[in-house]
Amino acid sequence: MNTSSSEPVVKKGGNKSLSTQRYLQFAGVRDDTLILRDGGLRAIFEVSSINFNLKSEEEKNAIISSYQKFLNSLNFPTQILIRSRKLDIDNYIEDLKRRMKNIENDLLKNQMAEYIEYIQKLVEYSDIMEKRFFVVVPATPLRAEKKSIFSKFLSYIQPDDTVLDIITRRKEFKQLKKELDSRANVIQTSLDNCGLTTKRLSTKGIIELFYQVYNPQLARTQKLAPLEELAISGGAEENITEDVD
């Protein structure tokens, strides 16, 4: 494929599973950070929810005031994402089965088995949904912000990485991550002041989130492989050995 850049295109090999991956806007995951193809970085926080209706009037006003301060303190764009999916109780069921093995009383064991079967059928036949709340914090290199509309369009229709793209991303990563971590600390502190619990997704957590988003049906029946077996940054970057420090 011809590209607008004179840099050599990184060859992906004959792996058909990578054909879709070429068109995704992220290049990899490293140090609890999502790396985009344009060099931008993203930190992802999972945020707890609170039952606003159960709060007293004073507590409601305090939460609203804290949230207003959080919004007013932002000097960079932030994405709030709400994801709904069918309730996954696999871990809960496995825990019940482990406990059942240690029950010696036959009556209690049968009751436990019936309860497990009931819960499984309840979730299977009822659309019980769970919601997860995320806040995405960005840090974008200046070169990406200055891209013209035409350049952005070309990057969509000609998504192949060049060696220069990968080397540039690696050079920018360390410095840009300092900015990202600083922004992430601001977000976390502000949300904690609202009475919310925040947790920054780890490398594994980010990979699992995207696996579930892009493979919703498969993710319910086939769990993700262990982290050490995954090509986190993609094979293309692993073959670039230039010193970029």
C-alpha cells in the first residue's frame, strides 16, 4: 500500500488477525497507559457510583458543589464513559462452587447446588445489566494537535505504521506520560472529594476492557489469556530496535 510518507511501512506479516487491528486508533498499552497511533496517551479510571436519592439534602448539596468544583478546575478535555453490559457472575459462581466442595452436610450441599442453578438461570433468562463508569484522561503531543483535517483523513484510510511513527511515539512517551500522570492525579483527587472511589486501570485492566468492548459475545464464554501471553504493544513495535532514550 502506498502512503503519503516516504518512510518504510512496517510489515505486519501474513497474520489475518491483524487486518482489523490496523484500523484501530490505538497502538498499544504500556505502564497502565493506552497509547494512540498519533502518539497521544490516555489514562482510564473506573469510578464508583453513589445512590444520590438516598442522600440527605445537605449531602446532595455537598456532592453537587464538589462536582461543580471538579468541572471548573479542568483545563483539559476529559471524557466520561458509561458502559452497560449484561451482568457477569462467573467469578461469583466459581466461588460458590469452591465453597460447596467443603460442605459436608448433604442437605446443605444440595441447597447450595440448587441456589447456584437458580442464579445461573435467573441471569441467563433475565436481562440483568450492570453499569460501569469510566473517566478518560488525555495527553496529546503538539504534532497531533496541529494535524490538518486532510492529514487526519489520510491516517484513517492509510493506517499502516511507518518506522518513523513508532520511533517518534517511543521518544515522546516518557515526557508525555509525566503530563498525563499529573492530570490523572488532579482528576483522582477531585473525584475523591466528590465522595467517589476511583481506580486507575492497570495494563491488564485496559486490555480486558477493550477485549470486552470489541468482543462482547466472545468475552462471556472465552476469558482473556494471561497477560504474559499477550502482545501488548503489537508485533510491529517489538521489531523496532532503535535506541530512542
